[in-house]
Amino acid sequence: MKIIVAVKRVIDYNVQVRVKADGTGVEKENVKMSMNPPDENAVEEALRIKEAGNANEVIIISIGDEKSQETIRTALAMGADKGILVKTDKEVEPLAVSKIISKVAEKEKPEIILLGKQAIDDDSNQTAQMVSAILNWPQATFASKIELKDNEAIVTREIDEGLETIKLSKPFVASCDLRLNEPRYASLPNIMKAKKKPIEIIEVGDLNIDIEPRIEQIKVEEPPVRQKGVMVSDVAELVNKLKNEAKVI
Amino acid sequence: MSILVLAEHNNKEIKSSTLNSISAATQIDSNIDVLVIGSNCDDLANKISNIDKVNKALLLDMPEYENPIAELYEPVITSLSQNYSHILGPASTFGKNIFPRVAVKLDVSQVSDVIKIIDKETFVRPIYAGNAIATVKSRDKIKIITIRPTSFDPAAKDGGSGNVEKITAEKINTAPEFIGREESSSDRPELGTARVVISGGRGLQSADNFKLLNEIADKLNAAVGASRAAVDAGYVSNDYQVGQTGKVVVPDLYIAVGISGAIQHLAGMKESKIIVAINKDDEAPIFNVADYGLKADLFEALPEFSKELDKLNTIQK
Ligand SMILES: Cc1cc2nc3c(=O)[nH]c(=O)nc-3n(C[C@H](O)[C@H](O)[C@H](O)COP(=O)(O)OP(=O)(O)OC[C@H]3O[C@@H](n4cnc5c(N)ncnc54)[C@H](O)[C@@H]3O)c2cc1C
Ligand SMILES: Nc1ncnc2c1ncn2[C@@H]1O[C@H](COP(=O)(O)O)[C@@H](O)[C@H]1O
């Protein structure tokens, strides 16, 4: 049984993102890039499923430029078996990404596809749901617990009201929350081993998928900055200001 | 052309996100239909048809639709799509779960988490946890949009005179089975719409210590929130989380206690009208966005805060 995990290379979550002065986007030159955080949880979950004897191959897919290979390598160093880079220098929207992942899935025939719940760059939160709809496989989004039993999975989902539990049968698609697990660090020997693991490179053009963006980015701006306020000396002053100055209590 | 709004509800009550979605829709066009999918929700559909500016409520009422299973909702929405120029709903976990499925079935790129509508095809949305604001134009024929509820005032619950039109749908077999829901029940206001929110972070140190916040919340009629660190540590459940991967709140007053102010947390609260930060570290980034900062040990400050509020109340009485 194969598992496919989709990982995206994004600006590291610790970096203070800067908007370019010309309004065309954010500064990506000389900025630390990393694997999208919930995608690490997706990789970890796939590895645990494999280690529990419920899968025999974990395949990592990333859609992006040449450098996305580094992100795939990170997943291989964690323990995944092989990588697939679908190469493009263009920005790809979740619509196109989901079509690409589905196409690769049709060839690789995994029984589970794991994605992150949200890419922290575009904050779209769309791709997993789209893959599920294209393949007509059931979806479990925002998963914080996945229990596999035979051909079924019981998944706990984080929703606005609390937690929801659903049961779905394989093959299925899940999007992972940061609380699903604690991703492992790659050990040095595994980092060395990962260098020899195969990464297949597919030119996006060879897939015959329309990846043209449907959404035109008109401009990107800095958010309005909040004025820094004042420090108060004690609780009495705070309550007084909230009551008489801000008038919010 | 008209707009279809997907209602979020619990079969009895309209969720406020539905009112926010309708109000966002009115900024695009005046012809608004609301789709209500559920079970035993005649009354609800009537209420929805009375919301200001609603043309009609389309009601699909069958036992299978009691819970919002995305695989069941999506074909219903998709089958109605040819009558609409825009299909819109909230960027809540409910909307996020369903809308991308509809978008891909219609071969459309969804515009997620819209905070401002410029015109019929141009929208503003935050990216990078709100560290950048993008203005985007959709080239698709049908626009599939989720809106951030806190960015749009709720539509008035009455004033409309729409009718309810019943619709039917075919049954789908590939859907997951709904097992159950654990909703945390509380008598306090809902986090997403409360006028005052008081949130605790890792600094609270335990689940038990959240009672210090609860006490103040009760006096201020506030909702209680939390940072991801506090949720991860098990102090409170996931539905308390404020931030990039939690809820976005825009209260009149937000009080952050023992929260450092990571960008992912700020993403969920920095639009609040007044922000108060209580932290023992005066270098904590939360102070950069706070209108009022108090450098103090929260275990001393919170009981004092509670007493000061009592004093205010006795003076008022
Ligand atoms: C992809 C991603 C998404 C994320 N999404 C979110 C999100 O949605 N929401 C969110 O909140 N975080 C999110 N995070 C996590 C975020 O980066 C921070 O780790 C988190 O917000 C820190 O929580 P905290 O401020 O409670 O804890 P800490 O950063 O540990 O801060 C604790 C604070 O408490 C203060 N303190 C301690 N003791 C006391 C005391 N006795 N009195 C007064 N002050 C005290 C300390 O000075 C410190 O400032 C996300 C992270 C990632 C990678
Ligand atoms: N370019 C990409 N390459 C690989 N996976 C991706 C890509 N874009 C999105 N994903 C996956 O889809 C998830 C959700 O992304 P999004 O829908 O953009 O918020 C991410 O966490 C990834 O798992």
C-alpha cells in the first residue's frame, strides 16, 4: 500500500515577511525557505502508518521550481522512500496543484493521500478538498487524529465548534493539522541515506494540465501598521483607562 | 445575475457567519438567494428568508443532510451553479471544507478568506498570515468565494420578505460516515462574535489556571480564547485557538495574557479595536500591537484585575 504526501516549499514560518516596494509580491530572494509546517505533520503521519505495517511505500510530491527538491529531500531524510518533483517556475494555484496531484495519483495508485491543511504562504486551504473531489475519494480535512482499521479510517477533525469524528474507507484524502503528531528530526545517517533516494522529475508540460492562473494578482501591500500604545504602571490604571479613555468596559 | 450564499447553521439557529456572508453578497449584487441544506429545518429556512435583502431561501431538507458532510453538500451546490454568477460562504471550517470541492468541480479557482470586496471580480485577501494584503481579480466565469466573517457586518435578521423554495437532490454513496461531535459548551458569548475576548497563552501554565481568566470573562461578558501553545499543552480545547490556523476575532477589546505575540497569533487578533497585553517580559512582541501594556506577573495581575472590576461594578450600582 502506497501513501502520497504533498509538500510545499514556502518561506520559513519564523521569517518576518516583507512586501516588495513595487507591490508585485513579497521578498523571496535570500529568504530562508522550509517545508510548509503542516506538511511535516503529513510526512510524519505517513511514516508512522508505514512503521505500523499499514503501508509499504511513502512517496513525496512537490510542485514547484528546481529548489523544491530540497524540500523533498527533507522528507526523504525523515524516512520517506521516493520523491516526485513536478517542475514549473510559474506560480501554481491550488486548482492546478490539485489536478497535478490527482494525475500523479492515478498513475501511482496510492490508497491514502496526505496534505497539509493550509499553505502558510497563500493561506488558501483548498488543495486537499480539491484532490478529494477530483478523484471522488472521501476527504478528512483538518485531521488531528487518524486511526486506521483494515480498510477504514476513523479521523478526528478540528472544527470551529470543537472536534468531529468521521469514518471513511480507503482510498481517501486527508489534510493534516499541526496537532496530528510531533514531526521527527532527521538523523544524520538518514540525511546521508536520503541523498541516494530517487527523485523523479516530471516537467509540468508533459502532464497536459492547464496550469494558467485564473486569479490575477493586482497588487500586494503591507497591512496597516498598528500604533504602539502605552505601558500602564498597574492594574488600577489599566482598568481606569479601559473605562474612561477607551470606554470599552 | 444572482448570488448564491450557502447558509451555516445547526438546523435550528442561523450562525452569525451566514449573516456576514449575506452582507458581503449585498456588496456584489442585490439579487441574493440563500441555500439551506439540513434536516428538519423548515423553521430555520423561514427565518433565513426573512433576513434583510434575501430574495429566497432554497431548502434541501432530508435526514441525510443533518450534518454538513462536504461530499453531500458539494453536488447540491454544483447543480444549482448555472443560475449564479457568484457562490459565496464563510471561511469557517464549515465553508473551508466544502467550497474548494465546488470550485474544482466547476473548474474554477476559489478566492479564499476575502476581507473586502472591490467589485464583482476584484477582492482583497490577506496572505502570509496577514503580513501582506493581496488585491486579486478572478477571471473565472463563476466566482467561488469564501469571506472572512469578522470583516463584514452582519445583515439584519429581519426586514426581508423572501419565500422558501424546496429543492431535492440525489443520494451520494462515497461520503464518509458521520460519527459524532464534541462541542465545548459554555454560557459565554461565542469567540468569533464576542465584544470582549480574553485569551491565555503558555504563561497560564495549566488548565486549572484558566479559571483566573474565566472569572474575569464572566465579569466582562467576554469570550475566552487561547494561543496555540496553550491548546497544544492541553489547557483548553482546540476551538479556543486564535490565530492563523485558529479563529480570527475582531472584538472591541482583546486582552492577551501570558501570550508572547507570535505573528501566527497576531494574525487572528490584530484587527481588534483595543488590545491589552499582560506579560512579565517587557520585550514580548505582543506589546508592539497593544494599546495598553502591563508588565506584570499574571498570577498577581489577574486577581487584582478581577477585584478592580468588582469595584467598578459597586460604584455603578
Ligand atoms: C504554521 C503555524 C501556525 C500557527 N498558528 C497559530 C495560531 O493560529 N495561533 C497561535 O496562537 N499560535 C500559532 N502558532 C504558534 C506560534 O508560532 C507560537 O508558538 C504561539 O503563538 C506561542 O504561544 P504563547 O504566546 O502562548 O507561548 P510563548 O511564546 O511561550 O509565550 C508565553 C508568554 O507568556 C509570558 N509569561 C510566562 N509566564 C508569565 C507570567 N507568570 N506572567 C505574565 N506573563 C508570563 C512569557 O513572557 C511569554 O511572553 C502557529 C505556528 C505555526 C508554525
Ligand atoms: N506546490 C505545491 N506542491 C506540493 N504540495 C502542495 C503545493 N501547494 C499546496 N500543496 C499541498 O496542499 C496543502 C494545502 O495548500 P493550500 O490549499 O494552498 O492552502 C499544502 O499543505 C500542501 O500539502
